[in-house]
Amino acid sequence: MCGIVGYIGSKSAGEVILDGLHRLEYRGYDSAGIAVVLNGKLEIRRSVGKLNQLNKVLESRPLKGSIGIGHTRWATHGRPCEENAHPHTDCKDKIVVVHNGIIENYLELKNKLISGGHRFKSETDTEIIVHLIEKHFSGNLLNATQKALSEVRGAYALGVICTDDPDHIIAARQDAPLIIGLGEDENFIASDIPALLPYTRKMIFLEEGDIAELRRNKVRIFDKKKKEVKRQVKNITWDRVQAEKGGFKHFMLKEIYEQPQAIRETFLGRLNPEKGVTYLKEEIKIADSFLKSMSKIYIVACGTSYHAGLVGKFLFENLSLIPAEVDIASEFRYRCPVLDRNALTIIISQSGETADTIAALRLAKKNKCNTLAICNVMGSTASREADNVLYTRCGPEIGVASTKAFTGQLTVLYLLALDWAIKRKTLTAKKRKEIIDNFWEVPSKVSEILKKDKEISSLAKEFTAKRDFLYLGRNLNYPIALEGALKLKEISYIHAEGYPAGEMKHGPIALIDEDMPVMVIATRSKIYEKVLSNIEEARARGGTIIALATEGDKEIKAKTEHQIYLPHLDELFSPLLNVIPMQLFAYYMAVFLGCDVDQPRNLAKSVTVE
Ligand code: G6P
């Protein structure tokens, strides 16, 4: 999730863009850059680090010119460094591009472009776009961009300018947000509303596949079929803080809603639906021979990341047939784990800075154990110290209670388990295809669940007086019961306990009465009948049941007081769907109880002390 700003008019483009980028810094901040066209030449300034670094560069080398594009980066392909910072130029430094998103087929395109004589200067997927435009350019930037994008698969929001066809900016969007701001004799592009609020409140939200041509006094928009279209102009009345939250009341809610995009971006370019394979070998260097002989996987993490690890264990054991253990990082060091060269330690951390998790990573390294980090923050301690790193591509997570980072971590774990299953030949070709087909459906199913927002909020309202909750799940949904309970505890300060449904009879059942509601994950699965029996046991003790059930399940309606129906998807992917209503439920409970959702008491986003 990066931020883009573009400007064409009579003001200093550099100043307007820098100001806009500051307002988008919440989208990413590992490097930034601006390009303007001046007297038929491109002038570019870039720097690593937060935007104040770019400020310093611009103070010593100011930019003149009144047409330009800029970018603040949250790295996905390629480390945070100046060469990988946007904007990126073609071979002749005439065309320049800023991009937010992931180009899925970038390797294939990059190889073709290199054989065609193009020279690459960065490790980014973005750079292929500018070379593709260069390949198609014969005087008309709009045509060249349209042709280039027809070769690209993936998600993008783009801004393009060119010295040989100046006086306009080309903008395009596909599965990544981009808006146009309309001014008086000036126009703008931006990834998000806050960037443009000081300049205009008249905005157009581009639709999927749209390409726009912006001049100072005119904006034309073309749809997927290259047909010129009119898009509605909206008048934005939000203030800046509302706008940063995308109009949502809290960052947490915004981040819950960003999950379809975060999941999609995390697997784009790593999973090929047609060929039924993954492309992880481009990112992690773990020898096939090691994968085949690996004795065990240790997964180590804290908090929500630990819950993702518990799902990971299930996936590695069931798909890749590798024994796996999961440890809470603060316990790992003190139990003398048997670490050796044949084992792999996977640490999972959104921030990559959690002290206990880093200590576990160091212990594994000291014992010559191979290490892999799953992180969201590029350049974090964990990502630098681990032998290998695989990033979730969720963008900055601001709400203290983790939501989109969790589903991003699950997505990476599915990718790894699938990749290693393919390499270890533990899946039939048919099963592999089936899994990949289901994987692709996850983002749209998550979007469907988000439409139940109102229903879940009304349900939460009925339970605000309760002080204790029990969350039950089984098998690969037991970790989701733990995560649902943790979300409720963290933000609403209501006591909640996650338990394996089958284990309830060995203790927690004693607690159940009319004051202790029970949230049960009862979506369709191989052990559905067993979960139904657990529901009966809880009801017999006077418990009020809220069931997560699969659409069309009539049986559950007769057995429970409340149901949240979820779309059907293969049971394997149910954790990615089932956690969503739990996040929403906890969120609304906290809102109704007047709690500080984004910054709950006593908690910190990143715990850097042991
Ligand atoms: C804190 C946060 C949690 C997070 C945990 C682990 O407790 O409040 O939301 O799950 O740390 O953080 P990490 O960055 O290592 O995933």
C-alpha cells in the first residue's frame, strides 16, 4: 500500500506533491520521490526513509515545473533503498511512472523486456510498466499506456508523465485506489482523499480498468474497452482526520475492510491459477533438498501472530506433511527446544520488532537452525536478521488490535504450505488445482462477509451487558476461536476465553449459564456433527449460542439462538473467513461500550521489551 500524488497546473508541482504525500504518509513510509517535467527534461528527487528525508533533498535541490508525479512507498518487491524508490524511468529517461499495487506477471515480462534490450535499474515490479510503455511509445502517451497495461496482470494505480508528449498526466487504476481531484485550471491525482483536501473537494473515483488523461483544464476518462466515459464528480465534505480513516470511524474498522485487498496483494504474483504453482522461489532461498529432508518446523510468535502460527501448524502438517510445533515466543527460550540444522524456525511478526520474537529468532540462529520471518514491515529487525523473509503486503496497520496483518499472515502460511507440498509431492495435481482455485476466491468471499456489517453490529448491541464470553472452535478453527476471544478482550475489556470445543466438557462447561454467551464456529466441516453435539452440551447448561454457520444450514437455526451465516468455501480456507465476523463483533462491542478502539488501554502496537 503506497501513496501516489500527481499535479498539473500553474503552481509548483514539487510543493503541491510533497504536501499531498505528507498527508498520505500513513500509507507507507520507507522511501519517497517526485518527478517533474521542466523545459522538456525530467527532474527527479528520491530518498530513503520518511518524507522529511525527501524534504531535505528538496531544500538543497528544489524542483521547478508545474507538472509532476510523486510517491511514498511501502516496499513489496525490492528492499527500501534509493534505487527501488519511485518514480521509475525508462531507458532514455523520458517516461516516468509511479505505481501502487503488485504486477503479478512481472518476472515473465521483465525477462522479455531484457531480451528486447531494456535495461533495468531497480528490483521493483513497477519498473516493467515504464519499460512496457517505452516499448509501445510512438508519440502518444495515452495509447502507449493503454497498450502496456493490456500486457499486465495484477493490481495497479498509476501516474505517468513523459517529456516527448508533455502537458498531461496519464492515470490508471485496476484493483488499487486512485482518485482525480478537479481544480480551477489545475487537476490532481491521488491514492486517497486526504492528499487533495487543501486544494479541492471535487473528486472523481476512477473505476476498475479506467485510464484517464489529465490536462490543466480538461480531464478525459476511458473505460476498459477504451471507450470515453463520464464518471460522477463527488463533493467531499470530510475533514482531514475523517479522510485518513477513509470515512470509517476508526482505523481498526478501515483495516478490517481492507482485508480483501490485503489478502489479494499478498498472494498476487506468488500464486498462478492456471499453472497451479507458486513462485516463492524468487523470494526465499530454501534448497529443495532441505525442504525434502526437513525434520520439523518450529513456529514462534506472540499475540495475534501466534494464532496465525497455530493455523500454520495445521497447514504444514496436513498439506506438506511436515511435523510442526508452535511456541509463544516468551516461552520458547526457556523450554530448551531441540534446535538443529535439519529444523526450520519460522517467526511471525507484523512489526518485526517484538522483543520476545526477536530473541527466539536469535536463539534459533545461534543453534544453526534455518530461519524464516513472516513480517509486514520491510526493513524491520526480524526481516533483516532472518535467513529468509516473506512479507505480508497489508500496508501499515495502525489499529493496535491486529486484523489485516493476521489475515495477511494466514495468506503467507497457506502459500508456504502449498509451495512445500508441491515440492515434497504430497498433493495430487487435482487437489493442488482445487486448493489454488479456492484460494483465489477468498478475497471476494471476505467482501461478501463484510456486507453483514450491520447485522453483526445489531447482534453485538444485544450483548453489551455481558461480562464473560466463551469462544469455541475445533481443528483448524480452534486458533480462530482464540483470536476471536483475544479481539474481544483487547478492545472491549470483556473477559473472553477461546477453547477447543471438544475440550469444553473438561472444565469450562462449569462456567456456562445464562450470563455467559457462547460463540461457536460451526461452519461446514468434516467434524460439523461433533460441533453440533458441543452446541447441545452448552445449551443444556443454559448457554446462549451465537453460531457462525454456512449459508443454507437450516439445522443450526433450530439449535441456536443467533446465527451469522457465511458463504461456502472449502473448509481448508475457513479460518480466513471465520475470523472476519469475530473482528466485527469485537469492534462493535467496543464501540457500544465507548472504548478507545484504536488505542486500547495498557496495550501497545509493538512490544519491544521482554
Ligand atoms: C502486541 C500487539 C498485538 C500483536 C502482538 C505481536 O501485543 O498489540 O496486536 O499481535 O504485539 O506483534 P507482532 O508485531 O510481533 O506481530
